[in-house]
Amino acid sequence: MDIRAEVRLPTDELRDDIPFYTKTLKMRMDMIYPADDPTIAVFSGHGLRLRIEKGAPEGPGMIRILTEDPDGFAEGARELTAPNGTRVEIDELNPPLVLPKVQHSFVVRRLADQAPWVIGRAGMHYRDLVPDRLGGAMIASHIRIPDGGPVPDMVHYHKVGFQLIFCVNGWVDVLYEDQGGMRRLNAGDCFIQPPEIRHMVCEASDDLQVIEIGVPADHVTEIDHEMALPTPHERPDREWDGQRFVHNLAEGAEWTDFRLPGFVCRDTTIAANTRNVAGVQVIRRGTGNPQWARHDADIHFTFVMKGTMVLEGEGRDPFALEAGDAFVIPPGMKTRYTDPSADIELLEVTLAGAFKTKVIEE
């Protein structure tokens, strides 16, 4: 069964529109009617089918044409108006990714503040952990799926510079391009999704909770209708914009001294596999007393996964934190993590992956 869809646009004089749509916009004329005094013509091209009709009651509307060569498409014009009044914008098909300059701020986001959960893509619930998004430089989301089972997702990809998925609770099954069969992310595990890797969320447990970090904050998600997952070839060493896919497992991980006294950590290999675009570590209570320190990372984000602690900042009132809370520390700010509970567990994400910390001896 052949089905076609058309967008109808009005005109006062069809003869004036024909050269504009065929020559300027490089569309094909598929039909014209009647032959002796045409009042209707159909044009197709660029994934669009237009019915230009004399006397049609609709407004003239606006068309966006995306091309790899916008400056060569319509003699360099980026905005045009057709004889029938339809506005036309010419723009980049694949614009370069713009990473906004970080607007540094000290941010504390508490679960007890009851920030709203918003229903987003594929029915997932999102809670914003960094409301100001550091001027658009990054987004940190607490994502949950309350009721487990199949997830109504499609093969898609994100136009990002960096993206982390860290599982806080439950499990989720995901398929990835060139990474073999189903990947299960359990609590404590994480994925690095390189820029534009195709993937699809398939199934989740009850009360799945993940932390998602994306750079920049506003990025495009596109559906890939052509690719089927899993792909036939497994290529674990493939890179996307210099980054590899990472599936880091919490089970059996090695714990070492953290850069801050009083804590230990496990490295997730993110820095090595993103060429120091980002670093991701899980932090627990160690031996010794916490100390004041400063860092010079461009972005320093932390999420409290378990336990309690007090975040002290120079010139700030102390913040008592518990599971579900998050904070961002700007570079150069003097801070200290005090009164950590025995079960404290923190997720720390830093960009860039390599940075310096200065511990300030008391």
C-alpha cells in the first residue's frame, strides 16, 4: 500500500513559485494541475513533499533546509522568502559541537529539597542535579525507572563531547554498537558512551537509578532508523572522537589511597580511555583525618551514593549531606569533607581527567 504525506502551502500565483522551488531550492516538481491554468503543484526534495495550492487557507509557514554546504546551496543566502510568502532557512546539516565556557559556581543540590522529577525520553524520570548547568557546560541528571521491565527505547545516539552513565541502584540492560551482545550495568558499574555511539536501553530492574553526566548541557539525541543492534562485529578498540566505549565493573575492583587524606578510591579507567577528557572515581572512607584542599579541575562534580558527610567550604556555612545529594566545587575553592560515616560512598566526576589537588596542612 502506497501512502504519501504532503504539507500544503498557499499561493496567489503558482507560476511565480515554480522557479523558486525547482531552481533556488533544488526541488523536483512531481505534479501540476490543471495544465491550462495551473493552481496546484507538488514539489519534492530533501525529505520533504510540498503541495503549493492557490487559495489554500493555511499560512505560508517556514521551511528549514539542512545541508553540508549551506554557503553553496542558495548562492550563500541563509534566509529566503518564496514568492508565496514561505520563509526558508538554510543551515548546517552537522554543525560543529560547541562546548560553552564553564561558568564556575559552588553548587549544593539536596534530595531533601524535593526538586521535581520530570518525565523525559523513553518514560524515564529525571532530576536535575546542577540547575545552573555551569553556564551550559555540563548537565548532571539523577535518572530513575520506578517499575522494571522492557524499556520503550529506540536505537539512538547523542551529539556530545563526553557522557557517563553510572548505576547507583538496580540494573539495566543496554545494547551498544560494535560492543557485542547485551551489556548489563549493575549498581557500582559505569558506561562511558563515546560521542555518537549507537545504543538502545532494553530492560531495567525495579527502582533503577543512574547518574548521567553530559557535556555540553544542551545536546542533540538522534534516532538511527537504519542500524539494528547488536551489530555483527565486535570492535572493542574502536574510537569515537578519540574515546573508547568503557564498561567498568565494580566487582573485584582495586582500592587505593585517594588524593585526599582520610579516603580511598577505585579508578574506573575513564581518564585513560577518554585521553584525559574526564576522570571518574568512587570514593570511600579510609584512614586518617580529612584535610582542607583546593583543586584546579575545570569541572568537579560529586554525588553522594551512600552514607553521610559534612561539606565545608571557605566562607560558607557547612552542608550536612546524605545519599542523593550532589555538589560542584569550583577550581581554587578551599573545601573539606568532614564527619564521613563509615559507609560513605561518593561518585566523583572531573573534567579534565588530569588535574592537580593541593592539600592544605593544618
